[in-house]
Amino acid sequence: MACTVRIASPLRSYTNGAASAEASGSTIAEVLVDLERRFPGMRFRMIDEQNRIRQHIRLFVNARAATTLAEPVQMGDEVHLICALTGG
């Protein structure tokens, strides 16, 4: 199932500056695997070694917050990858 992924500006270095990309998958996890296949290294910026969403990342399917990688995604959905600003 194809969806549109809106990419936060800190992650656009992986997409050659593209603000959005098409991806396939029926869950957030599958969508991120598809993105990783085309944009190597991008998934690690969002998902840690324990396969959890990193603390500074927020994922949304349409307007619904995705709290797990098992969040369902349907054809035509918009997935938003949001990076929180952190630092001191």
C-alpha cells in the first residue's frame, strides 16, 4: 500500500532535499523499512537499537499520533516524520 511520507527538514539530507516521498507498507515499521531501502541511514535516525521510536521523534499517520511501529497505515494516508528540537 502506498502512502505519502512528509519528511522533516533535519532528515532531508537522506532524501537529497525532498520534503516528501512515496512509501509502501501496512504499518509504520514497514513504511520505514521501505524508506530505508531507498534512503540508507534514515531509519536509524528515528528508531533505536531496541526497535523503539527515538525520544526526539514524533510520527503521525494523518492527524493521529503513532506511538508504536505497529501503527497501521493505509493506501493514501500521509505519514509525518517530525523531529523535536533538542539541545542546550
